[in-house]
Amino acid sequence: MSIAKVIVDVPAKQTDRPFDYLIPEHLEEVIQPGMRVIVPFGPRKVQGFVESVEETSSFKSLKKVIEPMDVVPVLNEELLLLGDWLSKTTLCYKISAYQAMLPPALKAKYERKLKLVSENANFMLPDGLEQLFASEPSVLWEEAVKFASIHAIQKLVKEGIAEVHYEVQSKGKKKTTKHIIPLMSAEEMLIYAESLAKQASKQKQVIEFFIHNREPIEQRQLLERLNISSSAVKGLVERQVLAEKNLEIYRDPYEQRQFAKTEPLPLTGEQSTAIAPIHASISNDKHEVFLLYGVTGSGKTEVYLQSIQNVLEKGEEAIVLVPEIALTPQMVNRFKGRFGDQVAVLHSGLSVGEKYDEWRKIQRKEVKVVVGARSAIFAPFENLGIIIIDEEHEMTYKQEENPRYHARDAAIERGKIHNCPVVLGSATPALESFARAQKGVYTLLSLPSRMNNRPLPEVEIVDMREELKEGNRSMFSRVLLEKLKDRMEKQEQTVLFLNKRGHSSFVMCRDCGYVVKCPHCDISLTYHRYSNQMKCHYCGYEDQTPLQCPECNSEHIRYFGTGTQKVEEELTKVIPEAKVIRMDVDTTSRKGSHEKLLKEFQDGNADILLGTQMIAKGLDFPRITLVGVLSADTMLHLPDFRSSEKTFQLLTQVSGRAGRHELAGEVIFQTYTPEHYSIELASQQDYDRFYQSEMMIRRNHSYPPYYYITLITVSHEELMKTVAVTEQITKVVRHKLSPKTVVLGPVASPISRIKNRYRYQCLIKYKQEPNLKEVLKSILDHYQGEISSNGLQISIDVNPYILM
């Protein structure tokens, strides 16, 4: 007797444990830990993950596993352990942790249907349902509830006339194409070719091909290669010389591109010093966390590539994480150029099918290196030799919905299991990481100078208040405009950076001060000029731009703030001859557009690259000699203790795009707060002084890295309910945690309403709180009923990165 312990796909407190199911005899050899199975759960069928297979159960009568969904396990033993760790550290249900590790194509989708099981002559079906069931024995639940109340449907189910059943649909579809395979041996084919008539030259050509090539080949490729039509192949298939067969192929997002093979570069003295401890850790199978702290352009990527080379020579595998926006074609080129087909790439720009295929290459051990964004940390490798996180300070490594994990923590956990090094690289490390390196928890490796000893670019800070006093109302300071024109004459390129998409930040009436807000969220609408619409960037609400004020009917409607579209318009007015490429969420939403725009810029088809955050990372173009930051303080004034750190990091990263090659670079920061330390120190690229200033502030205000923090956010459609629940939770937390722990709240969230839901929060700051997780779990358990039935939402974020 074999028993499968299954975590079922019903995310609730009562089901967050393994359930025992009997494995039917014919499946005993098939079912293994890490597989997904379909099991009966109450009246329905659900999907679940097999955690383990045991020989006994403490329960007398068990239901049977219905069927497996996988032929081979989708989670290996280590990932099952990691799921356990994930659910404990992020306070999520185990099922959510397991689902997070799979590519989107493998996440099952349920379809709920109402099925007619008997026709009782004494029982009348509601009119609409009778028509629905006239043609189909089962109908979609959504359709059924349009024609009958849920109460009426409940009655049908009670009387045994209908039943509700769930159909599990897996979205992971394999792509297959028609292949041609030889049926005869090479000798038989030779004899057959001789018997063919002279005019059958095309068929002879095909036979000649298969005498020398015995492997299946895609029909499309065969026809292209031999320059023939399908009729020649068809004739040979009919005579059973060849056969047609649908075989699975991978969807390869990079199949159209050739990657030029690159060789390892000679390392500088600094690089050699930095790489030595990593190599030692690899050869001794020792887990160690390294912080590779190197200025922009210091050659961190080459250190990564040569460390991976070392791992591959040992027969082990590597994971490289890059921030989503830095996953530029340039980055992919570097890895594919060095390691060719051994590289799989995982990021959000791929289709569901492409992601699924890349993931299966990893699972089938066909590749050795994965380059990807956050979720690539769960790549199903079994023999990891190194994990690298580039730009480790990036916020995108933190997942903002359940399970709220940080890729860095998951990487370190996997590093411990595999006894392998974890390398965190950055020019501006997160304060927490740098503090750990200072304390010796991480090993600090430094690359203080740029490759070829290129100087860091000259940075000039322009006070925009002075520009206004002098009568310059334009968004470009005079010095920036002058330098833009100078670059045009020299035929050099410029990057202009602005952290806002859209045309204007908000629309205001100049007579009464009314600002057009989203009716569902507590936030002003952003004006988008190209569609002449107002949009909410939180819930997607759209409206036409008003011609007069809805409050006082004045026609003095004005657009305030600056977005990328507005800058593009201004540029065409002040430098009409400049060719501008704009990169923001609006221009890069179509597949491949990101790559296309960068390629155009690289080929010199534009003078100015204007964009949001996505152009701050990983770009390396020889002709960029000027970088202009149009508003250096966009992020400074957000209600977030990390706003200075984020500003410093972003400005340093953007500056690093200039003067990376032969031509010297210049950078201009335009700001209304030139005296702020994060802007001043970013202009000098002085991370060490910034670290000291920021750490003093963090210590004085009890923030990380001196304290840990946890944020509890409560939301509901009724304001009073939201406030009451947040107050109760805050009371419990204060009462149950030690007096040294600081509990702030309840207070309205910085954005107090999103999608018609009010939001309140409570912030906990603590140094040591061993029973914190237990207390938080008990809070979630206490409100479980209201969460599932009353529309209450409670989210708990341990170590949050966004406090909004």
C-alpha cells in the first residue's frame, strides 16, 4: 500500500497541511514526490502537489488519487524543501509557495461547471436554465448564474438534479511540428533510388539526403534546404520510404539571432584579486556570500562570466539573476556569446509558451546556465555551483504579492543547500548588504576603478530654482540645452532620463485648485497626450480630459508636472533636427519593441534616447557622452525611508551610462534640492560617504539595517471596518511582542484608497522577536473567516521594500 501526502490547491488555514490519499495499484510505480496530481477534495476535484510517498497512514479509509498531471516531477526534492522554507519565512500557504516556483504555463486553471445529472419529472428547472441545458448537459457556472439565483441552483444540487464540478485545465501546451523520418535503411534507399524514373529527380534528391542524414528533420527545413515542394516528400511517404511524424520542438525566442562567440578577456589586477576567493569557494564546495562592490563600468560582468566558466568545467550549473529592466539584449548577448546553447533565458518579455520551453530545457538538463529575472531563482537545477545576483540593490528582486519573498534570501538558502557561493554585485549595494559585508557576514570584494582606467564622468548639478528666477520656464536648463546642441554637432549621443511616463503628472484648475482624481483610488490621474486621456496607473481607470473644471466650470485647465511624452514634444520644438527614441512602458509594451528601439539607437539612427528607469541599467554604448537627468528629485519626496537611497542608486546608475569607452562623458542633474546629500554624493559617485550619512539617519530613526521591519496592511471597501480591524491587530501586536519592539499605527496608508478599497497599516520595528512569526500567523488565522467571506484583505510583508 502506498500513500501520497498531498498539499491541495485550496489556499486556507485548514488545508495548509498534507492530506493522505491512497495511490491506486496501477499508479504505484508512477507517482513520485514533486508531481502534481488530481485528487478528490470534498465534492470536487482539485490539483495538488505530492510532498512525499509513505507506506502507512494514520487514517482508516482514504480516497484515491485520480490521476497524475505530470510524467516527471515538476519540483525536485530541494525545491520541495525550499517551498517549506518559503511558506515559513513569508507567512504564505505552502500551495502558494509551490505555485510560485513553476512557470505560468504550469499553473492550473479551473473551470467551474454546472452539470445536469438526472431529469426529475416533478421538478421544474428555472426557464433560462432549461434553455441552456436543452443543447448541453453541462454549462459554465458564469452562464448558469445569469439565468438563476445561486439559491435556486443550490436547491437543484440538493435535490440531486444537478452538480457543480471543476475541470482542471493545464495551460502548458507543447509545440509540435511535422517532421520527416526515414523508414528504410540507407542500403534499401540506395536500391529504391535506382528503381526511380529519370524525371523523379526531386525524389532522388530527398533520398540522397536521408542516405546521409538519418535523424528526423522538420519538413519546413527539409523543403527549404533542398529547394523542393512538398509533393516530392508526399510521394515517398505514400510509398513508405519516409514517414511523417509530429514531434515536439522548443519555441526559441532567440532562434532568429546569431550570437558571435566570445572568448574570456584578460583580467585586470583588481579583477584577479576579486575573483580568487570566488574560485576558491567553488573548488572547495563551500557556501559563502560575496558582495562584489564595483563602480559602474569596472568589469563586474567579466568576473561573473569567468566564475561561471569555472563552475561549468566542474560539471555544475549556474543561475544569474538580473533586474527585469536590465535584461537587455546586450546582457543576453554576453552570456549567449560566451556559453552558446548552454544558456536558458527567463524573463517577462517571453510568451507563456517560450517561458515553458526554456523551463523544460532546464528541467531536462539540456542547459547549464540560467539568466533571468526574479523567479529564475527557482530554476529546477539539481547540481548548482554558483548563484549570481547582478545589481543586487534593485527593488524588483522583492516580490510584492504572495509569497512576498526576496530573491536574495532565496538565493542564499539555495546556496546553503548546494554548498556553493552566492555573488551579489552592485555599484551601489543595498545598505543592508553593505552593512553585512562590513560586519563580516558577507565577504567584501572591491573593484574601485573603471576598465582601462577610464575616468568617471564629470557631473554638474543645476539648481532649477535659479533657472526659474532667471526667467527660464522650460524643462531644460540652459546648460543642458547648450550641451545637447553641442552633441548634435559632434554627432555624439545623449541619454535623457526622467522617472515618469505619460505627458503630465496631473491636471489642475488654476481658478479653484481642483485636481482631477481617480474615482476608485486616492491618487491624481495622469494625462496621456497621444490618446488625450486621463489614466490611473493603479487601477487602469481612464477618462477623457475635461475642457472645463467640473467644480467651478472655469476653462483655465492646466497640465502640471512632466512626463516622457511631454519632454519628447518639447525636444522637437527646441531642437527640431534631433532624432529622439522614447522608451517607457507605453512604447515598449509590444513584444520585441524594447530590443528594436535599443538596436536603432545602437546603430546610430537617433541622437537622443529619452526614457524612464528602464534605460538606467546595463546599457553600454560607445557614443553616449552626455547623460541628462531632468528631475533628480522625483523619488526624493516619497513617504518612504528608502527614498534617499533609491535616489542615490538611480542617479549613480544613470551617470554610469556616460563615457564608458574612448570618449569622455558628462552628466547633468537638474534639481530643486541641489543641497540634498543623496544628490550631492551621487554626483561624486561617493558611495562610502553616502553610506555613512544614511546609516546615521537610519540609526536615529530605528530603521533597517539597525532594525528589522514588518508591515501589516488591511484593506476593505468600508472605511470603518478597515480602521477597526487595523486597531484590533495593532493592539494584539503591542500586547504580545516585547516592550523593546516599536509598533507604529494604525494609520492610513500613503495611498489610502486603491480600487475602491480603503487601506490602513501598522508598522513593526524590532531587533529580536523570536515569536513574531507565530503572532502574525495567529492574526491571519483569527481573521481567516472574514478574509474568505467578508472581502477583508490582510497582507503581511516581512522586510517590505515599498511602504506605500
